[in-house]
Amino acid sequence: MGESRDDRSLGELLADLVRETSTLVRQEVQLAKVEIGRNAAEAGRGIASLAVGGAIVYAGFLAVLAAVILALVDAGMTGWLAALLVGVVVAVIGGVLVSRARAVLSATSLAPTQTIETLKEDREWASEQLT
């Protein structure tokens, strides 16, 4: 008949524990890589939104300059008032986009939280196995 698990020596039990712990650590490292990659992708999307918002703010600056030139040519409105109106509208739009991008970035965590939790569980399991 086959040997029962309870009849194994302490050395065999420790060897099994080391082998299983090694496998567990490799799996946890793989999980951390996947989780960090996913979180980095989310952060990348937030950074892209921030860049778009910055470009719109820059376009607002250019519109302000164009408005100053056009307002000076156009006699219907005072030049400074037309430039101020166009600049404020474009700057508000850019500000809203930048604010949204900052909210996305602040909500994104790069820490591998799932891996940290499973490592805690693994530590508890390993200490139970040793007692």
C-alpha cells in the first residue's frame, strides 16, 4: 500500500513546504506583474487626458493672441474685452479637462493591492502549516 501523508518524516514535510512556498511566491510575483501592468495602463490614460487638457489650454493662449489681433482690426468691440472673453472661455474648457484628468490620476493606485492581500493570506497559511 502507499505511504499515508501522516507517515512522512519532518524532512519530507519541510521539503514539501519549501516546494509549495516557492511555487506560491512565483505565482504571487506573476500576479504582481499583471496587476502593476493594469494599474500603469490606467495611469497612462489619465496622463493622456492631462496632456489633451494642456494642449487645449495652450490653444486658449493662442486664441487669446488671435483675439487681440482680430479685435484691434475689428471696430465692433474693444480689443481687450474680446480677447478676454475668448481667453476665459477656452481656459475654462481646458481647466475642466485638466481637473478631470487629475481626478482620474489621483484615483489610480500603482500599488499591487490584490497581491499584497494574497501575500498576507499566504503568510497566515504558512504560519498555520508550521504550528
